[in-house]
Amino acid sequence: HWAAGYIKYCQSLGIIAGVSATQFKPDANVTAQEAAKMLLVTLGYDAQKAGLVGINWASKTNALADENGLLEDVNTSFTAACPRQYAAQIIYNAIDAATVVWRDDAYTKYNYNGDENKTIGEKYMGLSKTVGILSDVTKDTDKDTYTLSVDKNADESTGKGLSTFTKVAKDYSALKYQKVKVLYKDKDKVFGVYSMTDDNTVVSTVMDKVKMDGTKVKVAGTKYTIASSSTVYVNGVDTHTAIASW
């Protein structure tokens, strides 16, 4: 088979084990479960020690894949042939997952300093990540590229990663003033800007419909509680906690 060398290599690392002791099926469809098992080994799990082989491999794979966030936004059967869009989602999730090591008789994703280990993207692909508010998107003069600015002060990742990106090929204006994650190799090599959906609430209205109601902000009749740690942009201006002074 054309992939025999790759199969032997992945087998030697424990990434794949075959459908039996003597057979692989490289031309068969891959299930989401099988894909997750391969990626868990890439994260650092030893297939034997972590129970990713043997009669209980499926249940252990399910549990560890969920624990490491590999199944986020993967809305398909775990045991049927995996559609390519969900295979891509699992791989994306894995790229941004922290690698693990065996220490003190357990797997951990934290180093001795208490910080998370490098992600797969950081460890094997040279990727970096910035998390913060996308505060500005400017089209470059006479070019089809953009310059992005990210306010990291609104996130726990302050001090980590770049805050300005140039020669970005896509217009991310629709994500302005939202909390985003930027994956990149260098300031002029951005692979993607992704909305941190669970951390964003975007409301559009005219200013005369925005009022204070006690400690809450009332927008077009709907009240919003603003946490003290939240960042609030109004007309592109970062108000932070100053919103209470309107």
C-alpha cells in the first residue's frame, strides 16, 4: 500500500493500532472516535498506559477526548464515518489543546510553574496565540490586506502574544469589539481570527435607546448586567467600568 511507511511509523508511536493484531484498513472510512484516539496520542497520552487500546479503548477515548476539548462543536456520530467538516473541527480543537505529560502517577497538562503546557500547534507547528478584544481593523492602503489590533488588557493572557498583526488576507471587521483568538506564526502570518463565542454579547442600537437602570445597562428595553471584569465598547470606545457613569 502506498501508505505502508506512514502506517508503520504511526504504529511505532502508538498513534494507530489497526483493526486487529495483523490488519490495517487504510482505505476505510475513519470514525470520529478513531480520529480522536490518534489525536490523544499526539497530545502525549501513551496508548497502553491511558487505556486507548484493548476492549475498553472506545469508552476511554470518549472520556479523554471530551476532557481535552476535542469534541467541542463536533455534532456527528462518534462511531460512524466522520464527515470531513467534523474531522477538520476535531483537528482544529486538537491543535489548540494543551499537550500532556505523565507526572506523579497521572497525566497533567500543567508544567512545574503551574502554567499550561504548549499546545500541539505551539509544540509541533510553531503556532502562537493571542486572546483579547479585536479593537481595530484597518485596510492597508492600495492593498487587499488588513492590519489588526488586539487589546490584551481585557484578558488573562495579558503580556502573552502579539497585539498587532499586518498583511492579514481577510477582513475581520465583523468581529470588531469582540473577544477573539488569533492563531499566527508571525505578525504578518495570521492563520485565523476566531470569535470566543461564549464570551461575547454584541448589541447594535441607536444611542438614545441605551440607558442606565440602577447597576444594569438597558438597551432597547433589555437589561444587561455588566460584570466588573467585562470590557465594554460603545461606538468603538473602550469604556470598561466607566459605563456606570453615563
